[in-house]
Amino acid sequence: MSITNAQPTPEALLRRLSRLARRSLFGTLSETYRTCGRPGCRCHQGHKHGPHLYVSFRGPNGTTGYYVPQALAEPMRAGVAAWQELQGVLRELAELNRQRLWARKPTRGPRRSDGSSPTRATSHLRDDSA
């Protein structure tokens, strides 16, 4: 296998998770444009105010969110992008864990000391009266 196709190690993924977790912000971003209440403002002729950035997320009481001040827009965008990347890295790590688990999987099910399978029905456990 070449280095360019090498699968990341669990340790490398954990380091990446740690870096991403430090800056991750949970939520979905949306931008809105609005009109104000001032008569004659240019927003009433199609030049709306904005963009105004909002974050929404599902909380314990349903979907909620908050306004993001313009000065925090870029760090917020970076934090939400880090959150999305973090989820991808978690999926990669979960897949590696699954592969390792399946690599250790026994080829046959467990056996009792008498050689029988614990899932096999035995005559003394069945109710044949029905």
C-alpha cells in the first residue's frame, strides 16, 4: 500500500479530533436580509440590510438559535466548519474501530464445553405441549 493511500491510524484521528474539538461550534448557519421600518430607506427598494448571520440548532426544547454579531461571523463560520469536519473524523474513527472488531471476529460462534452451541435449542428446554 502506498503512503498516499494509507489509512490514518486511530491515534492520528484522535489527535485531529482533539484539535478540532477546541474550536468546534455546534449549529447550522443561515444568513438573512431584512427591511427596516424607516420610510424611504433603500431597503424598501430591494437593497435589504444584511447579511445577518444566525445559528440554529436542536436543543432539549426543540429548535432554537441566536444572532451572531458581524464581528464574530468569520470565527463562527470556522467553528461550525470545524464541527462538520469533526463529525467526519468521528465517522472515520468509528469505521476503523468496526474494521478492527471484525478482524478479531471468531470464525465460528462460541461453544460450550460439551461442544454444543449456546443458541441451539435443546429438547429439554422446548415446550412441545402446544
